[in-house]
Amino acid sequence: MKCALVALLMVSAMAVSGAAAAEGTNVAETAPGSQPTRIALLAGPGLEDLANRFSAELASLHFEVVRLAAAPESSTPAALEGLAREQQARAAVRIAAAEGAIDLWLVNPTTHEAVYRRIVAERDPAVAVLRSLEILRGSLIDLRALSPKPAAPAPTPKPEPVAPLPATPAPAPRALWFGLSAAATSLDARHSPAWGALAGLHFAVSPKFGLHAAALVPLNESSVSGQGGRVRAWAGAFAFGGSVAPWGERTFTPALGLGVAALALHTRGEANAGFRGTSDLNVVAWPHARLAATLRLSTRLRACAQVLAGFATPRPVLLLADERNAAWVNPLLSGALGLEVTFN
């Protein structure tokens, strides 16, 4: 069979970039979800068998083939370009009879450039199709370089960093606490303690450090008996000091501190027959250590407990006849238990 193929291909830039592939892959492979490249195929009378072979080969390369009747007026590149636009095809192939050869035309409608190749078919339709497709593959790759590059995808904007929410500050400790407590003071180690009322103020300088002041008012007397009679004593004090809470302000807050107090002792002697009693008022210093703890009951109310231990200096002397009371005042202990409230 004497036949030749004049192939005119019209490929747009997007068709080439979508159809061409890397070495060892089909040039017409399409991305998932995209439409296959459409090719318009024109064949003259008597070339039906060759057109069918060409269509099958193009379809195997994932082209969509549209068959059209070849007309004399469609033999120019401009006419084929118009037919491709009408069919919304990205390539056009026209098969025409010639003597022992195939002429391959490739037209780029974007750049209006044409590529011409002549192929010796050796009168074998299979060879004609095979060599034509090889030329087609190379021509598509050439046209890919001429086509405009697709626009690079817009970079995905990076999410703006979200500023962390400011941490909720811990509530500051109440600055000033006022407390009332029942207190017991041991003036003599061998006798019962004297009871009193303790009014105090505690100022929280920080969650771990505070200052305190307190006044002790006696409510009853402490009685000491010995040779020649007995002594009734009242003890009052005004104390000032500082304390440290090692673990900070908590629901239960233990604290350690040091302080000094002015201790007032009023004594009245009741003498037996043959002895004489005297009354005295002595004011001495009382340096002491303080162990305290508070238990928060609400935002404005807490229970408090404290123990004070120290030595009065100079030490007051309690004389019963010719006997000095060695258990008098030193060491001097005082404990208190009560409530504290804040108003700020």
C-alpha cells in the first residue's frame, strides 16, 4: 500500500506542559482529576486503516482523539489551527496520501511556530505509525521548552503565631491582718499559766516574709506560793518581730520568726504572820523565737496559732522569805490560738 502521512499537530503551551513527562514515562499522562489532552485527527479517503492505527496509539498515550473529515481547505497550518480552536483541541493531525514518506507538521498556536519532519515509512503502516509517534514525542518535548512556564503556585501563608494568653497572676496575699487570740503565759514552771488576750497585727511584705506586732493583756493572775506566803503576778507584753514562711502563702502556712518584747510584771505579795509582803512593777526585755501557723478559712478569714519561747533580761527576782524562786520567769513561754481577719 502506497501511502504517506502528512501530520500537522497544533499543541498549546498548557497541553504540552500537561502531556510531556520525564524520561521513561508517557508524555500524555495527566494529573489525577485533570482532563486528557484532546487531539483532532483528519484522514482523507482510503486511509481509514492507517487512521485507526494512529487513533489507537494516541489513545494508549492518554490522548482524547476527535475524528474529523479531511477537506482540501484544511491543508494549511492556519486552517488546521482554526479547526483545532473550533474543536477545543490542543493538537491537530492531518493524514494525506503521498509517495513512500510521511510529512509531520507540528504547529504551536501560542508561539505560531511550526516544526516539519519527513519520515520514511517503507510502505508499512505499523512502521509509519511507530516513527510518527516517536517524532511526535520529541516534538512535544521541544515545544514544551517554547511554551510559557506555568505560574508557580502561590506560597501557602504561614499562620500568624498566636500570642500566648498572659498567665493569670496568683492573687497577692492580703497585706494587713488583724487577729484576736486567747493566750496562756507560763511565769513559773511549777504552777498553772496565766491567761490573757492577745491582739496582733501581721503585715505581709511578700508571700514569704511578714512583720508582726502584738499586745498581751492579762485576764487573770498567776499565783506562786512559798515560804512566808504567796505572790500574785500579772504579766503583760508588747512584742514586735519578723517571720518567714519557707513555702510561701498557702492554705496551710507554717512560719518561723524572731522578735523582742517589752514584758511588764506586776507582783503583789501576800505574807503570812511574821512576814511582810510588797508590790512591785518590773519591765524587762523578752527576746524570743516564734513558731506560727495559719489555716485559711476564706479569702478574708484564717485561724492562727503561735508559740513564743525566750528568756527575760534582766531576770526579775522573786523572793519568798529567804528563798529565791529558781523556776520564776526563765524560760518564759507563751502560746496563743485565735482568728485573723483582713479588710483590704
